[in-house]
Amino acid sequence: MQIQDRVTQTEITTCSLENAVTSSQNHLLGIQYPDGYWWAELESNVTITSEVVLLHKIWGTDQDRPLHKAETYLRSMQKEHGGWELFYGDGGEISTSVEAYMALRLLGVSASDPVLLKAKEFILKRGGISKTRIFTKFHLALIGCYDWIGIPSIPPWIMLFPNNFPFTIYDMSSWARGSTVPLLIVFDKKPIYLTDPAINLDELYAEGKENVKYELPRNNNWGDIFLTLDKIFKWTEKNHLVPFHQKSLKVAEKWILERQEDSGDWGGIIPAMLNSLLALRSLNYDLYDPIVQRGIKAVDNFSIETEQTYRVQACVSPVWDTAWCLRALVESGLNPDHTDLVRGAQWLLDRQILDYGDWQIKNKEGQPGGWAFEFENRFYPDLDDSAVVVMALHGVMMPNEKIKHGAIKRCLQWMATMQCKTGGWAAFDKDNDQAWLNEVPYGDLKAMIDPSTADVTARVLEMLGACGLSIDAVRVQKAIAFLEKEQETDGSWFGRWGVNYLYGTSGVLSALAVIAPDTHKNQMEKAVNWILEKQNPDGGWGETCQTYREPTLRGTGVSTASQTAWALIGLLDAGMATQTWAKTAISKGINYLISTQNIDGTWDEDEFTGTGFPCHFFIRYHMYYQYFPLIALGRYQKLKQQF
């Protein structure tokens, strides 16, 4: 794309700033959907598309989809080293690469194809199939390319535990729960499906297929007790001694059916959707059963087909994107009663969830009123989306303000009751923090729980301060104390849902600036100094996904539009609260955004700056590098006279 002429790093002209803001506003307004929402691609890695290929092969629905385009997509995503990546520039990842290889073989690509020969070399150098994650091995077991004996057992009778039991399925995170319940059935049935073409992947065993040891990996800590338990579970299966066997499976089946949305989704995420469809297949549901048809159609709705390629998103983000676009447009100067803003806000109001979901198990006092991330997800509203939606609605002037305020009031009471005992807020659940669950063999992604985090807690507090809302003062003080405790020694905060410390630190600064500006100047000053230390020579900021594995890299990486915007938003909000401005750094950051903006008002960004599961799953939100820069430019424009 053509880039606007670069401005100097010493002066930001009023004209250049206004042009950048107007161009960005025009772009966002130009891509709004007729119904009022915004929505862009949520890009992850190729495992999602690979697993959808597997699903269609298992159900025999592959001929009804343009999967030849999926082959083109998978080929295009292979890197020069032969592997496929979790995130841009990571050097390739073995499980991702094995699943892409599997999908290409299922699509009829010969093992002697140059693409697969190159991939094979990459995979074998990293230890082959035996070194992949449990979920990769599970997918291979479904088609006979791995032995089920190497897959951990999950006893189905956990479905029967009463809600007051020390552990239930509701102690798993919502995403783990939505995937695990259907897998209780699949892991019990241990099906092996014949596909067309039938394949084996013997060539990907570095030690030779005949030498494979189907053992669960040891962690050499107390968690290895679960390996002993797994042997006991397998013994009960082998000897037909699984307690309450059929009753447990029936309860799991009922749970799955009850949680399917009218749109066919389960949990609004592809893993839960695929696993639920695999469970129904294991139970011999007919392809033309309406439950199955809805489910498969829901998977189709997550796909993106172009002239050449076919790929599938892990999730869709219309509520999230719409709320942030509204905030960006209002904060950058669009009239609050602008017709397009009112349409967007009304679309959000219509999406408020008034049904009880899984959250009610641990929250007995709250009434429904939150928002979810996706088009449909009534069982799993989340705190982050809800807070951003409330801030977006607050900024828009609606024809009937009383209706808007009623929706906000209802959401606020729900959010207050979702506060965890730590004082913070988690994404989807309350007190979902039994960390031992991350040690079970099945949980090798270390994402089995949903504990309270600094970034979500900060968003809730920012909402309270920015919108002039109030909840019990004790709750607010507990939340602030939680953020104090979570601050790192260098002044930063961890980012659970965005990469990484730049995301977390910016969010907390925005919260403290409006909720505790007088009492927490020291914390803000320390965080500001950390951000200033991390600014790149080009004026921008960036942070690699590697920081989840190597915290010493925190705040370092190639400059990106979204992360530069986060840093600027934090600095601007802190400056407004303390009346101490990092003028030079802010000006350089604004210059970076203006000078890297395309002529059509957009920004480019290859890096993944969204986080699904730290270390294991990252997201490239295609709207992040559009609306966050506009927010930063808009806030600067309002405050520029103080520079």
C-alpha cells in the first residue's frame, strides 16, 4: 500500500494530525456493516483449518466444501524452514506443522510432494509426532495415525459431581469446559475412522513407528501423580469397571445438546464446536440430524473463502470490534449522535445477554446482563467485552437514553457480582482458579482455568471511572489492591489477553488514571518510566509473543501500530491524571503512527498482538491496528494544547 509522506520526528502539524484522524475515521465508517456492526478477521494458526479438514473427512462432508482451496491456503502458509508457525516469525512449531501435514495428506497430497518433504524434515528434526501436544496426538488417533493408549483418559463420571463437590467441570475455564465435556465421550469411545483417502503418517515418527513409546510426558513434579491415576483409569476402562459409565455419558450428551446455540455454535469457539461434533459422531448421530446440521453450518460460518483460499477462524469478534470502533470514533471527535454510531450502539444493545449461563454455578447472586464476544454466545458472556461495550454505549447519544442507561445498569450489577475473592475479575467465571488442573496430562496447554487478571480487572475499573459508574466501595478498593499486588518490580503489568506487558501496563494505567489518580501516582510513575524505557528508536513500541516464555524480553519487539497505540494511550491517560507529560516520547509515538499510516487511512501489521493461551495460541486481530491507533490519535488531539 502507498504510505503517506513521513513527517519529521520533531514536529506534529495540526494538518497532518487532522488528516490522519479523518482518514482513519473514514476508513472505519466505510467498513461498517449495514446492520450497524463492525467485524474483521480473527487470524490464528493453521491448526484450526487443519482440524476442520479432519472433521469433514470424518463426517464425510468434505465434498460439499471448497477444501481444495484449503490446500492452497495451507501451502501458502508454510515457511521457508519447512514448518508452520504459531505466530509471525516464531521459527515454526512442531504440533502446528504436524497438523498441517496431516490435513494436506487428507486432501490427497502425496508424501513425496516437495512441500511435505520439506515439512517432514522440519518435523523430524524436532522429534516427530511423539513430541507433539496431546491435542495433536488426539486428532491423529481419530484416524489411526496414533495409538489411543497414548492419549490420557478423562473419567466421564466427573459429570456427576454435585456443584458443591471440591471439584466439578465448572472449576475448568469456560473454554476448557466446552471442549472437555464432549471429549469425555470421544475419549471413552476411542473411535478410529477410515478416511478417503486413507492415510498413515508413519514417516513422521523420528524414532520409527515400531519404536514408539505411547507414554504421557512426565513433568518431574507432584503433577506426575496424575500419570498413576491415568493408569488406574485405563485399567477400569479395560476391565469394564468405569463407575456409572452409561449414566455419565448420557449426562455429558445432554449437557452438549443444552448448550448448542440456535445458530449451531457451541461456546462461540471452534475447539468446542469441533469436539461437540466429534462427540455426536462417536454417539452415531446421523449426519442429517438437525443438531448435526446446525453444528456443521456453524463451522461453515467461521470460514473465510476467497478466490484462491479457504481458511477457518478460531472465533469471531463482532461485539468486541464494534465496541472498540464506537469508542475510537467518538474519542476521535465524531458527534456522539452520529447516525452510524447510533446504529452501532443499537446493534450492541440488541446483543445484551439476558439468559443465565454457566457463570451462575459460582455466582448465586448475580442476574444476567453482560455481553459476549461473538454474534451468539448466551452461555458465556465475558467481563472484558461487557466493560468495553458499556464504555462504548456511554459515549454514544441514543434517541432513548433511558433504555441505554437501563442496559448499563443491569450489566453493572452482573459485573459487580462476578468479582473474584482475589479482588480482581476474570474473563468468564468467578473464582475459577484451581491451578492444579493445569498439571493434568490432558491440560498441556496450561489453560485449564480462568483466574482473575490485571488486564480484565483494569478494564472493569476503567469503565467505572470513565463512565462515572459506582459499585460498592469495598469492591473497588479490593480491585485496586489486586492491581497493586500484580504490578511487576519493573513497573509493568502482565497482559493475559494481549501481547503482553505493553497491553497489561497500558490497561492498568488507563484504569488508575480515572479510578485512583491521587492515591496511586507512584505506581503510575513507575509504569510510565517502564514504557518510556521500551520505546524503539523509530518512535514506536512493540513486543514479541516470545515474552510469555522469556519475560526478560518484555516490552521489546519490532514496532507495531497496535502496541504503539497501547503505549500512547497509557502515557496520555497517566499524563492527564498526574499532569506530568512525557512530551518527547508521546510526540515521537504520534509521529510514528502518522508516518506509517497508509494513504487510505489504514495501518499494516504482520505481528500477532492478541493472546488466546499464553505460549500456545496467539491471535492477529485484523481490526486492532485500525481502531487502537485512532483512539491514541484522538486522545492526543484533545490534549495537544498541553504539549
